[in-house]
Amino acid sequence: MDEGTRNPAPHGRLHGRRGVILGVANDHSIAWAIAKALVREGAEVALTYESERVRSRVERLAGELGGHPPLPCDVTSDDEIDRLVRELDRLLGRLDFLVHSVAYAPREALSGRFLDTSREAFRIALDVSAYSLVGLCRAARPLLPPGAAVLTMTYYGAEKVMPQYNVMGVAKAALEAAVRYLAADLGPDGIRVNAISAGPMNTLAARGIAGFSQALKLHAERAPLRRNVEGREIGETAVYLLSDMASAVTGEVVHVDTGFHLTGA
């Protein structure tokens, strides 16, 4: 763990803010890069884990943050979401931010033709990757005060066809639409909802997509900055969107992809 995470800034941009991050699976996760950035800026962060399979890894990472033990939450279960919110109420009392970095589709749906996506794979992808944001916001609404911010993670495959992204592109498109509708619903209460469209990173989830290494190479070759994005850069953008620096920004999809989305490639 770097020194900046162990010693959060006492007067950082998120000092006194508290919230939850869903989606940390290991120390390569985008959600982990965000968690480190938020803690460095003084935030109090609770993490979640989706199953016993990853519990020990997330417990170790939560320990590195010096915060609360991680909480279980399978986002496909309304009961588990409700239980998570009750635990967050007990631990934190309120949620100044909620970070949703959760996505999944069956591996067989991330290769071959999108045309061959099964009904069940489509249902799972949309449920986990898009509807879960809606369910979490609804359940957590009583804990979100005016000035709170919700952030989710998307990808350029929601806008353009990317090789082998298939049903996940459709799910991310639904997620981006959900961001806009949630922003409209929660805006009158002073709650903002935004998304980061991150460039490809070598995460556990990304490695499940056929041809991912080629996608990384293509991105670096064609993006205006001629490189791939770093987790640090996504974390710093999250700090911006969850802080008062972005107090008038809601319903947006902010691209952090070294400019790849500009190229039309």
C-alpha cells in the first residue's frame, strides 16, 4: 500500500465524507483505484464483496484502507441489498457517496456473435450490470443526504460496437440511460448521479472478454494520447465527480480513456 493511502489527507477534498464502494475484487480493480483515491482525499470508505469466493481478498484490501470490514452483497438479491443498506446505516449513518463498479455477463456471451446471445445471458447481464444501480439507489435513498453523489462505471462499448463486447455493450448502454433517469429523479433532492467511461484496463472482469489483449493494444495505438488509461487517473476523476468540485455536474458520462472515443475507431 502506498503511503498516501495509509495517511489520508485531514483536509482533503472528501474530508468528512463517508460512503460505500461496490465492485472491488482485487488490487487490479477499477473500484480499488477509486477506493485508494477517495481515502487519500480523507473519505471514510466501506467496501462490499459479492461472494465467499472473493471475501478474503476484499478483507485484505479493506484492512489496507484502515476502515471497516467489508460487507456482503449479491446485487441480484433485493434482500441482500436491503441488508447492506441496514448495515451501512449502522456503520456510517449516511452515504455521501455510492460507487457502483459492478458488471457481469456469462463468459460464453462475451465471444462469438451478439446475435447468439441467449435469453438467460441477456437477463443476467442487464440485471447485474444495469438494474443493480437502480436497486441500490432506491434502497439507499434514505441514507443519501442533499449533496450526495452516485457514481457508476461504463465503457465505450455502450456507444459503439466493440469486438466481443457483445451483450455487455447493451448492458452498459442501459446503465448509461439509467444514470440519466436516476439523475432526473434524484436531482430535486440535491443528489447527483454520473458515470465514468473508462478506457480498457487489465482487470479480472476484462480478462473474461475474448480478444481483450488485442483491444488494449488497439486502444494505445489509436487513442490521441497513444497509451492506455491508468487506474490512478480514473480514481482522480472519481474524486472530482464525488466532491463539491462537480456540484453542478449530473447525468453525465465522463470519458477517461486517453481520448479514444474521439477517434471513431
